Amino acid sequence: MQAIRSKDTKPEWTVRRCLHRHGFRYRLHDRKLPGRPDIVLKKYGLVVFVHGCFWHGHDTCRISKLPKSNRAFWLEKITANQKRDSRNVFLLEKLGWKVWKIYECELRTAADRAQSLGRLLCFLHQRHKAEYGTAAEAPERYEAVAEELPNYGKS
Ligand SMILES: [Zn+2]
């Protein structure tokens, strides 16, 4: 069972550090927005949720499984979380935000991180280009995400 932590979990920190290193600035846990998104990139109209696989019921997950005991209890709890999550996405999209979800299993290995964070950076660079006509940074910087992390390609 994963520990119960709602803020400043390691996966969230990984995403924040990556964004920061690539020059993107953000706000954290904006209370005024539905679901208090973990990371808010206002300039890009993007909110990011970094979800723990277990609590948010990541359905195509490789790492999260329901405990064998009290299954009904957990199922009900997680289903309620999922419902709340989709409601928040609905509300945020209605307000014009693009909602980006990253699950903890997508940040597990260096290869996972290179892929999931690379996708996010790519999206942000495209938005920047669409908005301002110039790339935020040279594209080769995407690779830095992978290079700076250990064991890339070995796991
Ligand atoms: Zn997962």
C-alpha cells in the first residue's frame, strides 16, 4: 500500500523540477481552480495533475493493484476518487484549461520519465511557438531530460 501523501510527493517533484529546468514557470495547488491542480502553467493555459496510480485508479496501470482484502471498500473509495477527478477535468475544460495527467508509473524509470516528460515539454514548446511565434528553447533540449537521468535505456 502506498503512503498517503497529497502534496509534494516525489513524482510531483520530479515533474516540477523538469519544468523548472526547462524554463517553465508555474504555480502550485491553485485553490481557486477545481481539484486544486498540482501544477498550473497559466501562460500556456495548462494544468497538470500528478496522480498516484492507486488512489486515482489508473486503469491501464502496470504497478497498481487492488489489495486482496477489503476489495469492495477500496473499489468504492477509488471509484469515488475517479468520479471526482473526471468532474474536475470537466470543470477545468469548461473554464478553458487544457488538463494534463501524469501517473506515477509514467515516472518510474528514467526511460518512463524521458517519454512522459518529453511529451509534456513538447506540448509546451508547441504552445509557446503558437503563442509567440518562436520556440521556447532549442528542440535538442528534450533529450536533456533523458540524459540527465541515470540508467537511461538500461531499464
Ligand atoms: Zn499507473
